[in-house]
Amino acid sequence: MTDPPAIELRGLSKRYGSGEGSVLALDRVNLSITKGTVFGLLGPNGAGKTTLIKVLTGISDVTEGEGSVAGFDIRRQSLEVRARIGWVAAEVILDDDFSGWENLWLQAKLQSLTGWEDRAHQLLDYFSLADRAKDKVGHYSTGMRKKLEIALALLHQPSVIFMDEPTIGLDVGTRRMLWDIVTGIHREFGVTVLLTTHYIEEADALCDRVAIIDEGRIIAEGSPSELKARVKADLVQLETSDGVDVRALSDLPGVQEVRSQGNEWVIRVASSEEFLPRLFARVPTDHIRRISVEKPSLETVFLDLTGRRIGQDEPMRDVRKFYMQMRRARQ
């Protein structure tokens, strides 16, 4: 008999507001996430990733559909769900005036844990923080602070951990360190990790399976290799001056599809190496403002499905407010 999914969603929708001014943040989401895996939710800011976590953790109500986490219904058994989940924020948010041990103590109090001390020692040893446990967190490096926050999320031995864009704003070295931690904790502690990100390389490197979300809808799902195999072509992005006819591009040999938005084009071609000389022979170079070529990757999957890239320069949301909501929800 197979284990039930760690997370299962069926037709899950979330709408904010009512009437003409309402916003459909999640649109009939279906997901089934296997226990003990790292599952990535990849999409731009505003795609619905954080809304999905809010719904799964009971912070926000479901508008339509059904869902379960760790075998418990997110609507009818929200307290059971909260007892079995951990959460790691986009920013490291700890009590800087407390020591590492005092932060663990506070977390234990918030969750009414008993006999938590042995687990805390185990986590401090695992994350190489034992020798700094009595130091104030304000003196920790960014990497140490991130480790401690993950330790807090693991303190009550959850079966599912939500990591909401955990590496945003981190330097390359700290980000790589966190990647190693993510790949290790689900094996060491037997947890399922739901990781949201808009970093293409992060989803590719860490996740057993990935769902691409855009405008509240899941538009593709599979392992990174399965998703990349969907794009059996190169994608050429082109920006031109006025006066370039779509037929001048679509009639070129090797072109499979041309999509345009004003003077910006996404062209699917069998081989970019063969296409580019034909393009330059047909379209005068002074009419080409910008050109780029994408080989099959998770970036090209998103580009192929939506006609645009996953943006990485949108302003960060107010994660501190979300963090406080999560802490209150754990009590």
C-alpha cells in the first residue's frame, strides 16, 4: 500500500475581494506531492506562490476546492496541519537580542513543546551551531542565522516544511550553503520540502519535481528533466524596430512558431545556429535592437509557455508581516 501524498490539492482556488474588483490569486490548482521529496513551485513574484502557502498553512481561507497536508484537511483540521508543518521565511527574522538557545526556547514556548531540549541540542550539532548557542543572534553571520531559522522550523519534528523563497537576497556563497542544507534535511530528518522560488537554477538544482505557476495557475509540472524535454527547440528572443513583418520571420526555414507583442518576438526554431544567418540575411541588422538565444532549460519552458521570462527584479513583499502571521498561527 502506497503512502498518501504529503500535500494534495484538488481544484484549489483563492479569490481576494468580491465583485468586479476581486482578484483570483489561485485558479483551480491541482497538485500531489510525494512524501520525502523536495518539490519546487517556480514562478515570478505575484504568481500565487505565497498565497498557496498561506492557504496550506491556514492563514488564509480557501475559496473553492480541497486540500490536505500531512494527511489532514486544510479546512476542517487546520490545527492538526499546523502541528505538522514548519516554515522558513524569505528573510532571516529572529530575535537578535536573544541567544541561539533562547530563540529555540521561545519557539518551544510558542508551540507548547515539552522535552524539546534534546532535539534542540541535536539540531545545533547538525547545523554546527553548538559552540555559538549562547551568543546573541545579532552577532551571527547571515548563514548562521539562516541555519538557526531552519532549526526552529525543525524543532517540533514536522513532516512538511515550507520554504518561501529562502535564498532571496543572499550572496552566492550563502545561497549555495543553503542549497546543501535543503538537500540534506529532507534525507536526514525525513521531511517533505515545498520550496517556492523564482530562481531558475535553484529549482533545477534542488527539486525532485517542479510545478511552474503563473497568474495563479499551474501551467506545467514534472521533473526538471521532463520539463526541459518539452521544449524540443531553441527559442530566439528578438526586439526589432518598426516595419518588420511577421511573414519575414515565419517564412524562414526552420521556424516552428512566431509570437509577437509589439516589436518583441519569441521565435521557436529547430536550430538557432542555422536560423541566425538566415535571419540576418532577411532582416537588416539596423532593424534588430536586441537578440538572445535560449537553449532548453526551465527558463525556456516558462518562456515557451508564457512568452516572457520569470522576472527577478520585482520588489520584495512584506515578509515580516507574513512571518508574524505564521508565528501566531503556530500558537
